[in-house]
Amino acid sequence: MTLKRRDFLYLLTASVGAITAGACQASGNNVAQASPSPKSTKVAQTPGPFTLPPLPYEYNALEPHIDARTMQFHHDKHHAAYVKNLNDSVSKYPDLKNVTVENMLKDLSKVPEDIRTTVRNNGGGHLNHSMFWEIMSPKGGGEPTGAIAAAIKQSFGSVDDFKAKFNDAGAKRFGSGWVWLVRNKAGKLEITTTGNQDSPFSDGNYPIMGNDVWEHAYYLKYQNLRADYLKAWWNVVNWAEINKRYEKAIG
Ligand code: MN
């Protein structure tokens, strides 16, 4: 079996993460060889059209705001499971293998009824998390720039007011779900929440940014203090990527 480049990068990321998290004593040479460790073996791709994207940084890159162990479980276990379940669900419908997750979620009525709930939950989980890793960065935080900065100020008065409303909505989302900044059907920016892994796309909204308020996203470090997690999260927000998503939404 030959490794594709993305697999290699993925294994490299996983190995580096394990080492920097203090999970093993490997030397720098081992990192360069990127030999599969038991940890990276567990997150090997499952068969099917949908693939788990590698984290774009190391597990510990978002510390102290999000800890390495949370990132590792969140990406390697939770997100990986959504991808596996999604692949399993579409395996008996070959036509669906050519449909993007986004398009499936935009019109779930076109998804065969026997797998509709599975696609809603796991397709949503896959798409939401694929965005989530990208809109965070170890170089994140600070003030938004570009078109999204102007749009936020116009819609919410100030960035601080926007953050306060976003945090409030996230704190009030009962149970598991997401808090979002979306571009709604009328073309306006709006703060919304969804339950479970439901995607804003299913409501006709474009998700510009979202924060995961499932307990698995914060419980190891913050326990029940979701509000503290919501507040700390702004330190890792990748505004450049969010601006790109906004420009795509309005384009
Ligand atoms: Mn999650």
C-alpha cells in the first residue's frame, strides 16, 4: 500500500501531536520518518467517498485555550466517527457518492429516507467539524479584518457586541449543538444556534463561523463552565479564514 501525500501529512501531524503532548519519548528523527504510531493507526481513513481532513496544526497548538487531549479526542475520535458513519450510510446508494455533503444537507428530502437521519447527524458532524478546525488557528484571535469586520460592525454595532451576543446564544443552547454566525436567506448576518449536528445549510443559511458547544468540545478542560470556554475561544479564532468564508457566502 502506498501512502498518498495527505495520508503522510496526516500521520506526521498525528505523530508530532503525540510527542508534543508528552505521550511518547520519540526523537526528532522519528518525527521526520513519520512512522505510524498506534495512535495514528486508529485514525486511519475508513473506506468510502468521504475523508477525515487532517488537523491543520498540532494537537497542542491551541493551548492554553483548547487542550491537546480535547483536540485529539475531538478530531481523531468524534470527527472520525462522523466520517465513518457517513461512509457506511451511503455505501448502498452509489449515486450519493458524487453528491457533496453540503448539497445533501441543503435538501435532506432528496436523501433516501432510511439513511436521512444518519446523513443529517453524521454529514452535519463531518461538515461542521471540517469548518471548525479551519476557523481556528494558533495565530488566531485579535480583531477581524476585511469585509467580515465591516459587516459585523454594520450588523451588530461593534465586534464586542457581536461577541457578547454570540456567547450568550452559545451559552443558552440547551444540550448539544452549535452557535453560528450565518448569512441568512435575506442576505443579512444573523446569530443562530442548531441542535446536535444540524447544519445551517438545512435552514437555508450559510454558516460563516460556528462554535461547537457539545460537552466533548470543552469538558476535559472547562468541565461544566461552557461560558468560560466560549469566552476563551475568541483567542484562537482565525479571522482570515472566516473572512474567506464570508466572501464565498456573498460571492
Ligand atoms: Mn464536536
